Amino acid sequence: DGGITQSPKYLFRKEGQNVTLSCEQNLNHDAMYWYRQDPGQGLRLIYYSQIVNDFQKGDIAEGYSVSREKKESFPLTVTSAQKNPTAFYLCASSVTGVAFFGQGTRLTVV
Amino acid sequence: QKEVEQDPGPLSVPEGAIVSLNCTYSNSAFQYFMWYRQYSRKGPELLMYTYSSGNKEDGRFTAQVDKSSKYISLFIRDSQPSDSATYLCAMSASGGSNYKLTFGKGTLLTVNP
């Protein structure tokens, strides 16, 4: 099936640890995005990438890092510098201006 | 002024009602207009999208775009309890390298049996 796969679905992180969220798409889309969703705050853009080996910071990039070594993959690392990482993370990809989302990863700091 | 404004609700309607969801925007460069449905703890699902102005219908759902007023709407006819979800509007500019999407904050809809 074509689509966007995020893994894991649930992730627990200890204070001071880095964790990496996976996002893979087989839609052959050039653009990929990471969003963070918190209750009452809507979707906030963390990073986006329009082509392989290139990416740009979004509105809340501090404490996060990404890579885009392959067209299909856009992993997000939540570093220990991110002060409040507990949230629902969504990956999306797009062709032209229409985006499709994965099912999300819920990250909890314990 | 925010780029996209969406009434957060919550909106509660009886089963079978017609639901109207709306967003306003300020950026005249937006050309793609999308509506997403998001169930609790799930990723947003693309319901419909429209390029430029006009109406689009898909079953019980109708999307309308009025670029002159910078106003978009989603109508749901014969609403069902399974339509209970958060509805997000989103917009993006067309062409070039500008693929950034701008989202409304979402409207929480409850359809009561």
C-alpha cells in the first residue's frame, strides 16, 4: 500500500536522552515535513525538506534535528536540548501543495 | 492578524444535521485549500482539496473556496456520529519551492446520535 509510515507509534524517553522518530514514504513525494501537535495549539512546523540532502527550519526547530539522505526517508531526532518534548509528532509528505500524513508518534518523557 | 483563522468550537450537532465549518485567511498567494479530518490520537486524513476557487463535492462533503473574500468552507450533509472528529483547514501557495502549508487550529465536531 502507498502511504507514510511512522514508527514507533509510542515512544518513551528518559530525561537527557536523544531519540529518533522514523518517517518513511513510498508516494514518491519530493517534500516532507515534521509537525508537532500539542492540545489547543494546532500543528507547528519543526522542519521541512523539499529535496534530498536539503532541509529548512520551521517555526520551532530548536532542540530538533533531521536528515534527508534518501527521498523516502526523513527521520527526526529529538535531542536533550528540547526542553518540553512530550507531544504528538506528525510526519507528512506532499506533491504540489497537498500534503498527506502518517499516523503519528506519541513521545513521552519519563 | 494570523494567516489562517479557524473557529475552534466545540461544535455539537444532532445526527442528520448539516454542518458548516469555516476558515478565513489573509495570504492572497494561497492556491491549494485542504480539509483534514483527525480522530483522537490519529494522524490527519485528507478529506478534500481544491485548487484555486470554486466548489468540490464528494459524497456528503462539499468544499467551497471564495478567494475574493478569503474564506473557505466545508459542509457535511446528513452528519453521522462517525463524523465526530477535529477538522483542520490547511492552505499552501502553488508552484516554485514554496511547499509550506499553513493550518488552522482545528474545529472539534461532535455529532450526537
